[in-house]
Amino acid sequence: RKSQATAFFFIAALMVGQSLGLIGSFSFLMLQDLGDTGVMMGLATMAQCLAEAPVFFVSQWILNRTGVIRAMQVSLFAVSIRFGVYATMTRPW
């Protein structure tokens, strides 16, 4: 049982890391293809940083309250939602 949880954690961490790497590499290219001139790229980066910064301060509380596995599941779900939004976006504004 413990080895299954450990395997899930490492697989989930790998998936989240790869997904965020893809988003970081291709989101600006996608926005450019949709006709953005650069303003939306800056706003997207700013929104990401503003959303992530508070999480650093409450991350220990989140992990203590939900546990590592549940936190990883929420992370995978959030990345999936983000991919879905990017996939359905037809214009930057």
C-alpha cells in the first residue's frame, strides 16, 4: 500500500512537472498564433505569478490539512483545467 502511494506521488509529480513545462514553453507561441501582440503574454505571466505567490505561504497548511496525495490530485486537476482553457481559447482577449 505504501509503495503504491509512493509510486502515485512520483508519477503525479512527473505529470505536473511535464505539464507545467509544456505550458511554459508553448503558451506564448499559442497566444502569438491567436494574434496577441505581447500585452496578453505579460498579463498571463502576471496572473500566474499573482496566483502562485500566496500558495507558497499557505502550502504547509494545505499539506497538513489535505495530505500530499490529495494535494497532488488537486494539482493534476488544476493543470487539466488550465489545459482545457488553453485548448478552447480562440482569441487572446
